[in-house]
Amino acid sequence: MQLYLKSTILLSMFYCASGRDTKVILVSMDGFRNDYLGKTKTPYLDNLISSGVTMKYMNNSFVTNTFPCHYTMATGLYPETHGIVGNGMYDPEFASYFTMSTTEPRWWEGGEPIWITAIKHGLKAGVCSWPGSDVSIYGQQANKWISYSQPMPPRGRVDKVMAWMSEDNFDLGVLHFDEPDLAGHHFGPEDPKLIQVIEEMDSIIGYLIHKIESAGLMDKVNLIVTSDHGMTSIDLENKLVDLSLYVNRSLLEAVVDQESTFNLLPHKGREDDVVAALSKVEHIHVMLRRDIPERFHLKHNRRALSVFAYADEGWTMTMNTTQTAELANTGFKGNHGYDNELISMKPIFIASGPAFKVNVTVDPIQSVDIYPLICHLLHIESEPNNGSLERVNSMLKNHSRDGFTPLVTLTPIFIILLLSHLIW
Ligand SMILES: *[C@@H]1O[C@H](CO)[C@@H](O)[C@H](O)[C@H]1NC(C)=O
Ligand SMILES: *[C@@H]1O[C@H](CO)[C@@H](O)[C@H](O)[C@H]1NC(C)=O
Ligand SMILES: *[C@@H]1O[C@H](CO)[C@@H](O)[C@H](O)[C@H]1NC(C)=O
Ligand SMILES: *[C@@H]1O[C@H](CO)[C@@H](O)[C@H](O)[C@H]1NC(C)=O
Ligand SMILES: *[C@@H]1O[C@H](CO)[C@@H](O)[C@H](O)[C@H]1NC(C)=O
């Protein structure tokens, strides 16, 4: 009997120490701007807020595009460190271009995403449709994953992740939805047609919560619902800057066009000429890489090319007006990628679950804080990162002043078990 008890206790100690008492699901709804909840009725997200924590907005990283922002959330690193500095990139050392379907590991190994950190600590993790989900990072991948580029309806994604969390008993699920970003680009963020898509995303979060409930996981799952960036209205006819009017393409070895930002690689020695030619153009900001503001956390990476340009909010740059006209014809009324200090570029943040306080609004955090927050929730050690547990402390029920809750204080039962074990 005593032996039985003792081994049960040892097992439960292991259970506590290995973090199996808690699960985390991280959800990103692409392009969900901080004020979208105010546009219509969102009962499920509203409930999530009153059962947990939220903030006016989350501060994200620059450039405010899908790949850099998602990889920042996943790694806790700024783009200049994790290396995914854009949705499109040119790497002068590789002498090659990156697109949103590039899965070659060498582009991604500037950082370690949370799902790899989790499996390195013996936890089980699945990642669905997140940028980088299908990449082998130093030879490792999540236990189960679905590629960013594999089409899959949103409820199908929820079913997948919830099967991982319940049947496979995974500790971490990471999930990305494409909307409301696509609708935001197509209609523009102020169009009434966007409202339907916001309502649809609300009901998908409702579906996820229903699945968590019916799996009996409500007291285990810490759910974080956030986004990568916001959205603003653009005007491809009247707010367009044609860079080719000022710079001859033959001066440039490489061009990375992201509409609201451009990376240019002039031939050696021509950098100053290119900056000079563009510096008087209105509505854009052009600079040598070394002059990129520190606050963008972009300049200390070779994929930020030697000349960088970013546009004022709502303005679009092009080097090919034919291409832009084609884009305009498909309907393209909203965009992002602009300065991350603009309120329109900032995403939402909501978190709810056993670790989070109930019905409180806290100060904004930064998207680099999500990685150390999840490590903390899963009781695993984080890799070096740019986030801060101090900034997330105010949303947690049991926080200690140094921002780290030692394992033994996690649960009083743990202490009792430990004591009784010592007495034997
Ligand atoms: C660009 O440079 C090339 C080569 O020097 C020249 O042939 C061409 O006319 C220039 N284009 C413009 C628009 O100035
Ligand atoms: C500009 O875009 C059009 C349409 O996409 C393409 O056919 C053309 O080759 C492009 N021009 C240059 C100079 O890249
Ligand atoms: C968030 O951004 C706002 C404005 O862009 C800034 O005033 C605030 O200090 C930032 N907070 C954090 C935690 O980065
Ligand atoms: C949440 O807090 C607000 C005030 O901050 C209060 O009016 C509301 O009733 C609370 N909701 C719940 C569900 O506790
Ligand atoms: C971000 O964190 C990485 C890893 O610790 C570090 O190398 C880098 O200097 C940090 N960046 C900033 C701006 O502190």
C-alpha cells in the first residue's frame, strides 16, 4: 500500500514538474486589427475577454507583415535576429530570393520557434498553418504540423488542432487563420462587407471554445487569441509612388517589393546615389540600412538590404505600374506593412484560462513577449529572446516579483506531496 502511494505521489510530482497540468493553444487571426471588435457583435470573443484578460492593442514588430510578425511571436525575437525580415526577402550571401513558400531551413534558423522549444523539453506540440510550421529547424519539427500553404477551411483547422490536444494529448497547439486579412485587403478595413468576416471569425473562436469544453479541457487550456498586424485603407490610383520615375532599374542588383516597404540593393558604390534620387520624393522615407531607426529592430540583418524605403500610412510604392494596375483590378483596398507605431497596424490580444486573471484589461505587451509567456505557462526554459516576463506578469494569477514562478510554488499540493515524501 505504502509503495503504491509512494509511486503515485512520485508520479504526480513528475506530472507537476513536467508541466502536464497545463496546455496552451496560441491562435492568430491574420490581420485582426485592434478595433475590429467594436465594429459588430462578437459574443464569443467578448465572453473570452470577460473570462480572461485583454489590452487596448498589442505592440507588434516591423515590418507589419504576416511572416515577420508571426515568426516574432513564435520565437520571441525581433526580425533582425530571427531573420524573417519580410514576406519577401533577398539574401545577398545566399544570392537568392525568399517567398512565402520558401521552406529551406537556412532562412529560418535565426530563431527557435516555440513548438521546437516545447518538444526539446519533452512536451508534445502541433502547429497548423503558421509561417514556418513546415520548416525543419536544425533538423527538428513539431510532432504534427500542417503547412502554411496547404488550403484548409478554418473549422477543419480547429478540428485538427483539437484532435492533437485531446486524442494525442499534446501540450501546445499553434494555429493560424487567414481571415480577416484576405477580406481586409480586398474590401478595405472600413467596408461594411468586412463585418460579416469578423462575425465569422468570432463564431470560429466560439467553435474552438466549444471543442475545448467538450474535450473536458477547460480547466487545463490557456488560450491566447491574437493577430500579427492590423490593416489600413489604400488607394492605388491616388496614393501611389512610382519609384521607377526616380531610379533606373539597371542601378539595382536586387529589389524586394512589399508595397508599403521596399528593400533595394544598388550595385556597389551606387547606394548614396539611389538614396539621393529618392530622398526628395513625398510620402516615402528612404535611407541607407545603417540609418534605419533602431526602434524598427530591422537594421542588424543583411536581409535588410543596403537601401530601405517605407511609405506613409495608406501610400503604396511600386517599380512596375503595370503590375500595380493589375493588382488594382483584382480589388485591393487595404494593406499593412506600415510603421508599427501606427494604431492601425496594431493587433488584438486576448488570453483566458487557469493561469490568467479574470475580466481585466492590462497594459499593452509586445509580440516578442508571447514566446516567454508560453514557456512560462508550460513550465519550460526559454531560449534567449527579446521578450519580457515582467510585461506579462500583470495578466497572470500567480506571479512573483522576479517574473518567474519556481516550480515548487506552483501548487500547494506539490509541497504537501513533497513533504509527505520526505517524511517517509
Ligand atoms: C536606364 O539605364 C539604361 C542603361 O544605362 C539605359 O539604357 C536606359 O535608357 C535607362 N532608362 C531610363 C528610363 O533612364
Ligand atoms: C511589369 O509587370 C508586368 C505585369 O505583371 C510584366 O508583364 C512586366 O514584365 C513587368 N515589367 C518589368 C520591367 O518587370
Ligand atoms: C506600445 O506602443 C505605444 C505606441 O506605439 C508606446 O507608447 C508604448 O510604450 C508601447 N508599449 C510597449 C510595452 O512596448
Ligand atoms: C467585468 O468587469 C466589468 C467592469 O470592469 C463589469 O462591469 C462586468 O460585470 C464584469 N463581468 C464579469 C463577467 O465579471
Ligand atoms: C534580442 O535577443 C537576442 C538573443 O538574446 C540578442 O542577441 C539581441 O541582441 C537582442 N536584441 C535586442 C535589441 O536587445
